[in-house]
Amino acid sequence: PTEAARPKPTLYTLVAALIGLAIGVALAFLRDRLDRRLRTPGDVEARFEIPVLGRVPRRGRSEASISAFNESYRILRTNLQFAAGRDRLNSVAITSGGVGEGKTTAVIQLAVASAEVGLRVAILEADLRRPALQERMLPDVAQPLRPGFSNYLVEEMPLQQVIHATGLPGVSLVPSGPIPPNPAGLLETHRAHGVVEQLLRMHDIVLVDSPPLGVAADASILASSVDGVLVVVDLTASQEDVVADAIRRLRAVHAPLVGLLLNRDRGAEVSRYDYYLSPKPKRKRAEQRLAASSGDGASQPASPSGRRA
């Protein structure tokens, strides 16, 4: 009689492993195809061909992390000075594709960085739908500052009455004011289009906190009143199609789009600024790490952009 076939556990194990590997590869490929998040500066630059003017790391609690965070906005301030060639950017609107990508924080930090070099800064809180700037900038002020931007547009009061001190040297704030029933309609008025120009008569630079482009058309309306528009991209959350739609909206109205700001960029963590931000006793170790990573014995300092000096 024919001998019964014996089980072949090795073969079965090999086949099962190959099937599992194939399924894993297929799932990883599918995940990458469905995940439309922009994860790296390379992803952003390759997709949109728009200059990246700043890379902001996550802000931690350590002194080094906070210093790196602040330094990233000083670099942004400098890059904005050259973004328009010979023309100076005296007014910049900062927006994003979606909610929660960091545009309001960017406005505040850029204002602080600008005031550090002696500029008189006016912040215009033009997000008349979900204003959050005062809460983040002045957390100790319990009541909303009044009058505000919407009061100026509706009641035709003098602009000086809606400009408030912030406690930060050189930085003034025009708060949003009461939320109006039709923000887009107010922003299309003659008074709205002239407010930036009037603020520049009293300040060196005006920073506009604009609503997200994916929420309403308000930011597109405001774009015609400023010298440049900066779009914030959150590398932990921003979806490619949302950012693409925001850029499309700006280009449709011929907005002066000057560049992108990458927020929560893991590639811009403390190590990029270690040489400049570390206390002097630590700089020797920073130089040694830089020399090791370059593959030679030279200990040239790295610039904030990561290039050799």
C-alpha cells in the first residue's frame, strides 16, 4: 500500500511567512497611498514648488527646545526680508489650509521676533469666525478686548480706538471684536481694504492673523491688502489636498504668495541649532558631533540651515 503523505511543517511555515510578508507589503503600500499627509520638507517642496521660508520645531519644555523654537522665528523674520527681492514686505498675512495648524502661534512669535530688532509691530486679528489670538497672546486678560476690528468696520470709529497695548514692547494688537453675522461681507468693504495701509502709517510692519483657507473665503479677500501671504503647513497633520486647495485659492485671486512655513517639523529639532544655542561648555561636543557626521576631522560650525559655515 502507498505510504501516507507526511506533514511538511517547514514548507507550510515558509508559505505562511511569504503570504504574511506579501500581505504586510500590500497593507503598507495601501497605507502610504491613502495617507496624504505631508511629512517632510522634501514632500512639500516637491509637491508645490513654493519656497519654504521657515521650519519650526515642536516647542518642548527644556531651555534648549524653547531657544530652538524662538530661533526658528528669527530665521523666518530674516527670510521674509528677502522673500520679495528688492521690495520690502511691510505687511504679511499668515494663513493655513485647515484649522489648528499653528497660524495664530506663528503670528505671535513672528511679532515677537520682529520687535526684537526694534520694529514697531501691529497684529491684526482678522479671523472674525473663530478668533483665538487674544486668548493665546494675553491669557491673563479674562475679558475680550473691546472695541475691536469688527467694531471699526461696522461703527466707523477711528482706528486708534481699536489698537490695544499687549504688554510686549513694540507690539500692538487690533483684536477681532464681536463676531459679526457676515464676516466675508465686512472684509470686502472699503474700510477693511484700507486698514492695513492705515496701520502702516503708525507701525513698521503689520501681521494679519487670517482665517484658514479651507474654512472660508475670508483669507483670499484679505490677500489683496497685504504685501505677502505666508501659508503654514503642519508636518504632523496637514493633508496634501487641503494645502493644494489653499494654494489654488490664493493663486486664483493673484495673491502675493511668498512662501510656506513648516510647523512641528521633526527635522528642525534642537540638534540643528545645537552649536549656537548650547552653552559654551557644550559646544565642544557639538563640534565633535558635526565633525563625525561630516566624515572628516574639520570642526566647522553649522549654520542654522544646516550648511557648513
